[in-house]
Amino acid sequence: MTLKPGLTARVELVVAEPDTAIAHRSGDVDVISTPRIVALCEEAAVNAVAGQLDPGETTVSMRIQLDHLAPTAVGGTITADAKLEKVEGRRLKFSVSVSDERGLVAAGKVTRVLVERERFLDRCHPVR
């Protein structure tokens, strides 16, 4: 299939203890961690192209540029949105944003690369 800009997806998360900076060892406060926000943005980007790939294809993360702008406490709900902005060969460039009930929590760009799943996994095996 040919991927076209404009594909979108939204994912939601109720922040729990395992999502915090303390749990991810990325800080010492009980708020959503930046690594968890990154994972949520990646999930939204993956979902944006779900069902649009050829059999045997997948996408893998290449680059993440993200500004984490505001905290969200345990119990708060955050929503991540991803939009496919550009397709440059095998590179898929997404804009992403994360919001809670108070407003913008994070914003940035995610670049994923279209790969053949088996060929990509073959690269993980040791050279003999």
C-alpha cells in the first residue's frame, strides 16, 4: 500500500504509578514520566498507520523530538495524538501532541521507518 499524509490516531492513558518518573527512574516525582510520554506518542504513530501496511511490513522508531511541557499527576488522563505529516521514501514523519484536562503536556515529532519485518529481525542475529 502507499501511505499518504493525513493519517491520524489518538490514544488515551490514565496515569498510574508504573507510568511515573519514579517508576521509570527518570526523576523523583510522582508525575507522568517523559519516557512514558514518548511511548504513548509512539503508540499513537503506530496506530495511525495500522491496517495501511503491506503484509510483512512494520515500522520501527528512528527519531523522537519531544518537548515535555507540563506535569500530569497519577490519576490524571492524558491523550496523545499523532498525524502522519510526510512520507519520504521509507521514512514516516509524524507530528505528535499530548494533552490533559489542563492543556498541552508535550509536543514534538516522531520519525518511524517502514521495514520488512523478517529482514529487519534477521539483522538481530549474530554474524557467523
